[in-house]
Amino acid sequence: MKTYYKIIILFLSLQISNGCTITEKSQRAYKFSVQTGLNRGGITENTNLNIVPNVKVGTGAIVDAYSGATRPGMNIGLHINKPLKYGEVESGLDYMVNYQTFTYADKENMYTGIRKLSVSQFMIPVTYNFILFKKLLPSLDIQFKCGYLVQINYVSGKDSGILPDYSVIKLSNGVVFGFSTFPVKFKNGSRLGFYIDAYRGSQIYEDYYNQKSYEIPGSSYIKGGLRFQFK
């Protein structure tokens, strides 16, 4: 595990311990919410073809031997927040699906064709949430969160043409950041708001153009949508 992941986990542990000093009433005040929205991401492919063996470089420009495109997908999730003395700790379970297309036009290596991938991911985030403008705009509950996220990956593909073999790494992890707020409050105490999250993590997909020794291949997403918090 990389050093900054260890720092994040240690920070969250200290905040949870510090939260034990708050009142008994606050300790019981868990907040449950559901969310759904759109996303873009999944597999982050290598875009530096200079480092790929036997790919010709022309007059300052690389031949378009390999490229990727991602269509918007959807995500749903169930989250729980625990208030602490300062801020909150948030965790939950999210499901996200992305649709990605990789195009191969590498005559030098004799790889030509299209690979269409469906990337499904179950995700478990653990974040510390800073409450912003607490005194100025208390009713909005504006939160900035940062923390650690684990992904369980399921990838299915459909190939057409002569393409390189590929493998999938089932478990990935990385750093997540995000914002959330609840501008609408109902009479029964429940609230409606929105969220936006961004993530960058470890590699999911490996083939001839996306090898473990390369720096760019990984996992990432940006997602956002509506969030409903129960009373």
C-alpha cells in the first residue's frame, strides 16, 4: 500500500477516535442516504504511445495505433455518515457501470480492430468530510470529502478484428474527493441534494499498450447526481 493511502487511513482513524468525545446523543445520529446519477470513467488507458515497443513515431506526432473512448454510464449507492466533533466520516456501497471502446490501428504490430468493454464496479469509499460554511449556511450542509476507495471490477468485452490479449485486475484502489449538499428539506426531516465525486486509482486493464510498468494506466471516474437523505 502506498504511503499516502496509509496517511489517509491513519487520519480517518484519529478522527473517529476524536469523535468519541462528543455527546452520547450525537454519537447515535447516523445519517443514511441513497444516491443515483451519471458518471464517466472506469479504465484509464495509456495515452503515451512513445513508450510502447514497435510503435512508429512520425514527424513529431505518433501514429494513431491505439485510442480509447468512454460513453457516460450510471451509478447508484447507499451511504452512511457518522457525525464527529469536527466533520463527519462517510462510508457505503456504490455500484457503477461504464462503457468503453478501444480502437486498434497498429499495422506495425498487426493489431487492428475494435474492443468494446462493459466495466462494472462495486465500490467501498471511506472518507472524512469537512463541513463548509457551517455558521454562514448551516441548512445547506455543504461538505467536502476526501479519503480512500476500494473497487471490485467486472469487465466483459466484445472484440472485432485482430487484437492483443488482455487481462483484468479484479481489485483496485485509490484516492477519492467530492462535494455534497442538501438544499431541499422536507417537512418530515428528510432532505434532497446532489453530489459530485472524482477518483484516481490503480490499474484495472492490461494489454500490449497498457502494461504494468507504464505510469498512466489506472482507474478513474467523475460522477454526480441526486442524493436523498432519510430523516
